[in-house]
Amino acid sequence: MNKKREKITDEITISESLAREVKRSVSNVPDFKEEVKKTLGKDISKLFNLVMAGGVVMKSSDVHIEPSEEKAKIRIRIDGVLQDVIDIERDVYDSLASRIKLLSGVKLNIENKPQDGRFTILYPSKEEKRAIEIRMSALPSEHGETFVMRILDPSKLITVEKLGLRDELLEIFKKEIKKPNGMIIVTGPTGSGKTTSLYAFLKDVRNPGIKIITIEDPIEYHLDGISQTEVSPDKGYDFANGLRAIVRQDPDVILVGEVRDLETASIGLQAALTGHTVFTTMHTNDAAGAIPRMQALGEEPANIAPALNIIIAQRLVRKLCDRCKIKTKIKDVDEDLFKTLKESLEEVEVDIDYTEETEIYKAKGCKECHFTGYKGRSGIFEALIVDEEIENLIFSNPSTAEIRKKAIEKGMVTLKQSGLIKIIKGTTTIEEVDRVTGL
């Protein structure tokens, strides 16, 4: 069992009656607004509990409270897109702000500096109350503090099989993450699902015969059978120092939340070269960009090339709502789409057939999907496998474009191509792939 984090914040308990009422009454954002309106003017704790319970029920990733000159707005992010819930009066906002700061363990009298805190929601489930951690960020703005509360619901943890991978890519991922040594990097911007993928990898590889240690900033989800640690820069425990200490603990698998500097990169690469499997993330636009990024930090190609196993770039696209999606044909959506598909997909080997008459779908919107036309998200991926040819290329200090060109020549399906495949298979829309990849 992983060691439980020392409790440093408060916790709130969502009653079973409130959970039942929210589940019964809230199925979309307009419903949520009506429930919040009923609670305005009552006890502020009840209002806050309702807002957080609604966020959990609607599988929101964040709750935002944003003040303006006369009022404040409550918004929630569902499937990566923010939606307005309700405007509240300033006195209600002031009370909510105090409640949030008190729960989060931050200073009530400081309003002109950013503060970060956290608290826990104990939410009823079938067996026992599940602990949902909330990460809170308070930021000074023109009309008061803006609050963002990230909902880290452990029920959202998924397996590798549910990441949305094509069959051939799933096979590659499973093979690579179970290698006894080497580094696997997941790249992408904030909110692209990198952490979800890393936890899915950990769930797949963990077993009683291996030791897994993580260093994260912060720990987002707790996994049984894994030793998880959290950076604490003010105590001198950062990624580099933590990773150096972890290597001495004789782990088989190491997860490093992010490679941000040369020291962390160097220790991680050396660990990968000396019999450890290392999972980590970087902020780059595509898979090929991770290698020049390592070099820009100051790492040598001689250390990078033999240590890397695979680099994965990913984004999240919203999935069409099965209840209201509209069937159409490629030629009726965009006259250039078929040409784009043909030119793009003929470059790679994918098991998919399509013609101008192939039926795809458009988004409409209904109560089931909060009137967006989409419900849930799925990953689109590109995977750069570092084989002997790519390894030799790295020794020549190549540019991102050169690495990308070589990877595509060797059959890498790009993020855009991955998105096009999901359009053909009816998972998402051309508009959604364009929003995420600039198709």
C-alpha cells in the first residue's frame, strides 16, 4: 500500500441525501443552474457543497469562480470546455471565497498574492465514501480573487485499453511500457491527458514482483502498491533531488512528473540506461520535439539516444454524443475534407476504408450532452519509436523537422492523422479535430 499523505487541509462530507438529489436532478448545466438558484440565500456551506457535488456528478474537471465589478460567475469545465452555470451577487461571492480559503488551508487575509491549497471531499459511493481531492488556486484579479478548483476524482482513473488507442497502437504501448529499462516520454500541453496516460501505464505494469516509485507535483491520485512522493521545493525536495534519492531505493519503475531542467533530465536518462523503466512528461508540441528539447536543456545526444524507448504526443478530442449525433457524408460536410483524408491517410498504413460516400457524423446537442453535441473525451496520439535508425539520427543533432520527417517515413501516424481516423470511425467531428490540432 502507498503511504497516505499527511492531512494538511480540511475535508467536507457530501451527505447521501444531497448526493441522491443532485444525481436525480442534475443531468445538464441548465438543471445545475436551477438547483444552485434554489440554494442561493441559504447557508453558504450548503451552496458550496451543492456546487462541488454538481461538479462531481457532471464529471467536471474544474469549478471556476470569477468576480466582476458587480457580480461573480460560477463556471464548470466539462470535456475540456468551460460552461457558464450562474451569476451570483458579490456578498455570496465573498462568503464563498472565505469558505474556499478556509477549507484549503490558505491565509484568509491575503488577497493580493496567488495562493495554492487543497481540501478533500468525502463523496458517497456504493461501498464507502470515496475521497476526492480538490486542488485550489486563488489568483488576484481586478475585482477580487479568481478561484479554480481542480476535481481529482479517482473514479476517472482508466486502464490503457480505455485511452482510445487504435489496436496496433495499443499493442505497441503495452510492449513498450513493459520493457525492463528505458525512458518513455508523454508530451503535450496542459490538459491534454498526460497524467491520465501515465497512471494508466502504472496500473498496467504494477505487480507484487516490482517496485514502483513516483515523484510528482503534486500527487494527483493515489494508487495501491506504489510508493508515491511529492516535491516540496521549500524543503529542498525537487524533481532532481527526489529522483536522485529514488534511484537509491532500488526501484524497477520510476515515474517523474515532468522533466523541466538539465539535472532532472540527466538523472532520468542515466536511470533509464542502468536498468530502470522511467515514465515522464515534457511540454512539447509533438513527439519529435522532445529530443531537441532535451538537447536545449543541455543534455548530450550520446545520453539521449540509447535511453529513449518511445515518445508519445497526445491531445484529447471530445466524443460525439451517441443520443443526438447526426449522420452525414464526407462530401456533404466539407468538399476539401475527402481530399485531405486521401492525401493524409495514404501516407500511413491504417486498417480503414472510406470513399466520398462514407458516412460520418456532425454534432447537434441535447440534454444528455449539456447541449454541446459531445459527451466524454478520447485521446489522439502519435508515437515515435526510437529504433536503431532514429537513434543514429539523434547523434547528428537533428532538428524537430528532421526527426519528424524520418518518423513519418517509418510509418508514424501523426496527431492530425489520428484525429482523421477518429472522424472516419464516427468518434468525433472535423470541427473538434480542427479545434485541437489545427487541421
